[in-house]
Amino acid sequence: MAKEPEGLDKKLVKAVIDNEGEILCRLVAGGGDVNTLSPEGESLLHLAVKGRAKEAVEALLRLGARLNRRDRERKTPLHRAIEQDSSELVEMLLDSGANATVLLNGDQTLLMFALSTGSLSAANALLSRGVPVDQLNSNGETALFVAMNQ
């Protein structure tokens, strides 16, 4: 069982869950670590994206949260935005510099991941932001090849 966060870390997690961007900024200014992890090993940015907490996501991005940190399932915040089928969060993360060519476990491009989870809004956002459609996975396959062979 994961240990409960203490003090400032607990306040940071609460501010993210409550979508309180201003409070997040004050806590970080007071010494809080924008890249602290939740008891489950997720970054604050992962938590904000999973909770569709747009204000918290914006604050964390301004404060320098690591965009490409992977959680215990090896997913980045961008993967979590795709799971939420949130074109807005996908675009926000990509516009902030998230890695557009990251592979999940070596075998899924972002576009493959979006299609496999039925996240069509997120897939459209990926395409509109120029995520490569011809990117290969570890098996040398593109998203189109995988989609046609399912």
C-alpha cells in the first residue's frame, strides 16, 4: 500500500484534484515540488489530465512540470489525455512540447493508442498538431497498417 503524502505534497495533490491552479502556483512558490508524485506514483500532471482539470494542467505547464514523465503503466500525460478523449488537453500538451513520437511499450504510437481506445477526438487533435501518421512501431507497422489489419 502506498504511503499517504504529507504536508505540502498532500496540499499539492489536493489542489490538482480540486482544479485550483492559483493555489498550485502559491504552493510551488512556497517550496512545493511541481514534479512530486502521488501515492500511486503518478505525477501531478498525470492526475490533472486524468481529472480533466484544465486550470491545474495550465498551471502545472507554466510551472515547468515534466511533460514526458511516465507513470507506473509507462504512460505519459499525453497518453492519459488520449484516454480521456480530450482534444483540448491533447493540443495543450503537444503545444507545450510533449513528445509527439513517444511509443507505449514499444508497440503503440500515439495515433495507434488513440485508435485502439476509441478516442477519435484525441486522434483528430493528434493529426491536427502534426503527429506523424507514418511513424513505425517496434514491429515496423504504421497506424494505418494496424487499423486495416484489425
